[in-house]
Amino acid sequence: MAEGMQKVDELLKVNKLLVVGLGLIGGSVALAARRAGFANHYLGVDLAYDERQGALSLGVVDQASASLAELAPDADLILLAVPVLAMEPVLAALKPHLKPTAVVTDVGSAKAVVLEAAKKVFNELPARLVLGHPIAGAEKSGVLASKVDLFVGRTVILTPTENNAAEAIGLVKQLWQACGAEVIEMDVKKHDQVLARTSHLPHLLAFSLVETLARKDERLEIFRYAAGGFRDFTRVAASDPVMWRDIFLANRDATLEALDEFMEGVERLKTAVESQDAEALVSSFTRAKSARDYFTALLNETGYQTMQTTTLNFITQPGAKTIKGTIRVPGDKSISHRSIMLGALAEGTTQVKGFLEGEDALATLQTFRDMGVLIEGPHNGQVTIHGVGMHGLKKPQGPLYLGNSGTTMRLLAGLLAAQPFDTELTGDASLSKRPMNRVADPLRLMGAEIATADQGRPPLKITGGKPLKGINYDLPMASAQVKSCLLLAGLWAEGETQVTEPAPTRDHTERMLKGFGYTVSQAGATVSLTGGGKLTATEIDIPADISSATFFMVAAAIMPGSDLTLEHVGINPTRDGVINILRLMGADLELSNQREVGGEPVADIRVRYAPLKGIAIPEDQVPLAIDEFPVLFIAAACAEGVTTLSGAEELRVKESDRIQVMADGLLDLGVECTVLDDGIQIIGKGEQAEVFGSAEIICHHDHRIAMSFAVAGLRASGNIHIKDCAVVNTSFPGFAELMNNVGGKLLVEQK
């Protein structure tokens, strides 16, 4: 296969597409490609006469043959939809008939065996052979089972190598996108390991279970009593036996590895049942259920998406009157994270109330379940954590996927750097772009061994068993996450770990460590602890999250006639910047029922509308309100005069560049603003009734951006369409419903 292919954008429509193997997958690709107008001519090769005739009668192909020599020479793109063990002879037969510009791809469920077959036939992997695998199928096989929409909304995994031509990869992507699929890339080894566990193993078990029961009852009477769960679990046993024979043999090593892991799990359950070990059974079942629930919501982006994703958009509607009522927003996310981490490391059972059941906090919870901690719940915000002590965590079976939670990744980096086992921390597309050297570098100074991707970004690969030593570290930036990471590592470090801050940041970690009985010292801007101690289980009542409360505080502050009370809100002095800033802007904000719960100060916050004025935000308040600024920008747009923020570089490395993204949205909505290197200047419109116009806003996978512009909709003249808002569930499930309950007009659109 020679180089010299024309550019991809010139090949949006190829002349001839050849499908080799006219079964379910090959036929469905041809039908879908035809519907999309992908090619001018559709050709098919199959040894079976019935399949060729069926393909012609259904209009799957225009021309069919049993001979590659007849149709391959003119083909521009060739799809090999044959069994993986047949790939070598098919490639050998195809080789002499390929024109230099032809691109070849496949649909095999195992990739290493196809890669080796290609190298054997061509002496290397040809630049125009791009290996791929669609995650789709059906119980019936053959071309008559072809479906034009079989790949719509499904995932196709490509496993390109360094030798592949970029143009060839691009053309194969276009083919699958024309079929309605989402295309992702993965290396061959990882693909085969992932598929062995999530596809090949379940098929093997389904075949085994049905065959075992059939042996027990030759008349098959037993199946009369099978419920829906049995039918669902064993559905895949109706698949083509010959095809699956080839798959299991082709991906033998990875399948055996997965089967060994499964057998170990079955043996553990057998032992638990034999010994009547109720706690072991509950632990195993709880871990399984929570993992299933968690990944149903999140999708395991370290592998491939087996479930349909839902696009969720917000559409604000004009006409909201006032914001009124008494509400309690979900629990504090920062404290929720830390309650799981410290509760898991404590000796004894920790009871948690008010746990935030958002995806970020659930990522932390699932992570510790993956490391062997029995955690019951959450049930209506209540979680029971059966601590394993400082040395009781177990090595997870694979990488720990943390979704969008930067807090989880940064804090875990410190905790896991001290463990005796290796770990890998991964996240979604947004988290994978966020800087991690800010924690990795000081941890390396303590003796940790941590590898990152380019520019210090995830995944983090942490080598276990490295002894840590305490250090004196001056934070180059005000970051509670970095401070907490080092303090957690310091729990196992030799000697004292000291962290000095350039400005105060949230101190939830220090407060909670003390609540678990660990000695933490504070001297001015320096916090320190000595390694080697222990944590003792306790009870935690998590206050409502002030960051979540801020969206409603601003909503009431900008809507004339509003009167809203938020109950049980955390007012930690390292987090109260938003209260101070709103008061400086003239907000009518009153705190009552102030008290301390579990070491954290809380209060009820009442906000009544009052005209706001623009201010120069004091820099000493910036680290105390760093997460609340996106919605404070909305307040600034509704204030009279100019609001200026500086000293907020940290906003550029959050889930998005929050300064630029908010500025872009404000400008689109008709608000004048100027972006500064470390902040923004916003020219407010005061008591003008309609501050914002209409626009489509892209939230860049940032929950706070989405919710901030939802608040802006209260003072908008028309609809604001906010795209891709499913990420809001990471921190504030139920946000839209609560906004509507207090007087907002926010439509949730699902597609």
C-alpha cells in the first residue's frame, strides 16, 4: 500500500466501497453508508451464494461476487467483515489486488491477532490498513439481519499505530461517522484487555450458564421458570457460536486473564456463602451495585461506552418574576470528598449525613470501594463507611476512573503516593486537560514516584512502595487541593510535613483531620502534621455547599422583589468570600442561626433584592471565592457601574478557562467586558430590566459555567440556550428543578 493519498476532505464521498463478508455487520455498514451517500458504488464479496443474493435483493450492494480478484482492484475503501481467524488468508488473497491508494479496515472483536496477521502477510503493518471494531451487534446473523441504524449512537474503537497514514485514519473515521457512530481511539493491547472483560467474558459466562443448565435438564423444563433477569443475562448466548469460538481463541490471553479474575471473585463468594460471612457478601454486593449504578450514570470512559449517552441542554425562558422560598441545597462537595477519604482510612465505622450525591463525590466513593472499603449508601445523603485503617487499602484491579473530579485526583495523588501498590488515575476529557504537576512536583520532593502525560496532565501513574519524608513546602499558588494533597501524603511520611500558603484557602482537610482525632498544628500561614498517627471513626454532618448556594444567592440578589432563605449553609471563613463580595456590592444578605456542626460553622442565609453596584474586588477575597466567580460575574453584569477582578489566574485552570469562557458568553449576551491576564472587567447595566439578550452558550464541560448562565436567564430578554449541561450533575443534581421551585423558568431539554 503506497503513500500518496489525497487529502481527507477531498474524500468525503469515495467512488467504490467494498465489503468483504456480507453478514450482519458488513451489510449494516453498507446500508448505513448508502443512506449517508458515502460512496458512489457499493460492492460485496462473500463465498456464500445466499448471502450474495440476499445483499443484492436488499440493495445492500450494487454488485456481488465470490472473487476478491474481480472486485478488489477498483475499490477505494475495503471493509473486512470476516471472522478474526480468517483474517490472514483474506489479507493474503487481497494483497495482490489492492490499488496503491486503497484504504483497508476491519471490524474484528480482537485486534492483536489481526495486527499479527497483517504483519505476516505484508511484512509490516501497511500504512493504509486501519484496524477498527464497532461495539454493536444483534442476536441474529447474516445479511438479511442487516440494520441501517445498527451503529447510530454506538461507539467504534479504532486502534491505529504510528505507521498508519493520517489520511487513512481520517477516511475510516468518516465511514463510521457516516454510519452514525462515535469514533474513539485506543491501543491494541488495551482494546483486547477491555473487550475481554466487558464483552468476551460475559459471552463466555452466558454460554457456560445456559449449557450447564441444559445438561442438568435434557428436556429443558427448567427454562420454563426463568425470569426476566435470566433472559437478559443469557441473551448473548444466542449469538453465533462459530464467531465466538474464533473470538475466544483469537483473544485467548486477555480472555484467560479476565476469566482468572472472575474465578477468584466466584471463589470469594463461595467461601463467604460456605462460612455464612454476611459482611463479606454485603461488601461484595454493595460494591457491585454501586459500580453498576455509578457507571450507568457516568459511563466508563477508560474503555468504551456500552450505554446510550443523553445530551442535556438548559433553555432559560424570560418572564420570571421573583425568587422566593426557603430551600436547602445539596451538601458541600469538598467536605463530601474528604468524608469518604478519611472515613475509609479510619479505624471503626463512620456515619455521614448530608453527603452530596453528585458524580464528583460519587467518583471518590467508588474509588475507595475499588480499593476494598465497604461503604453503604448513599441513601438520601446518608453514608456508612467501614474504615480499614491507615494500612488497609487494597490494590485496585485496574485504573481508577475519576470522571470530572479534579479534587479527587489531586487529593488521591497524595494519599496513594504512600501506598504499597501501584495505581493509575484517569478522568474524562475535561479532567485529562487539567494540570497535575502542581501536586506531582512536591510529592516527588517527598520521595514519591509519579508519571504524568504531556505537560503534567492526567493520567497519573503512581508507583507504590516508595518511602515518603516530610518537607517544608511553600505553595506557589493559593490552592486548597495542593495543600490537602501534601497533608494526606504526610500522614504516612517520616517526620513533619509543613505547608505554607500565600493566602488563606479552605481548611476542610485540617478541620476534618482533627475531627478524626489526628493532631494538626496551625502557625500563621503554615499548617503541619507528623506522620505515623491514626484516624478514629466519627460522625459527620455535612453542611449545604456554599458554592451551590451561591447560584441562588445571586439569583435573589439580582431579581427585584426576591426574598430567599438558604438553610444550613457552610460558612467556613476560608470559603465566605462570596458573602463578603456580595455585601460589598450592596446585597441585602443576612446570616442567622449560626452554629458549629462537626467542626464546621453553618448558618441560614437570607437574601433580599437590593440594587447592586460595581466594585473592585479585593484581592484578599479572591482565594475565598475562587469557585463562585462565574456566577458573581452575572451579578456584576446586573450591577450599576464597573466591577474589576484581578489576581484570579487560578480561574484559567479550572474545568475550563473560566475567565475567557464567561467573557465570551457575556459578550454574546450583550454585556461589555474586558479580559485581563488575571481577571476581568465587567460594565454592569444596573437596574435595566433586561440585562442580557439571547444567545447559545457552550459550557465547555464546566458545571459552574452552565449554572451561571442559567441564573443570567432571569434577567434576559429572550431564551438563552446552554448546551451540554449534563455535567451539572457532577456537583448539583436537581439544580434545574430547584431553580424552578423558587421562581425561575428553566427548561431542561434531553436528546
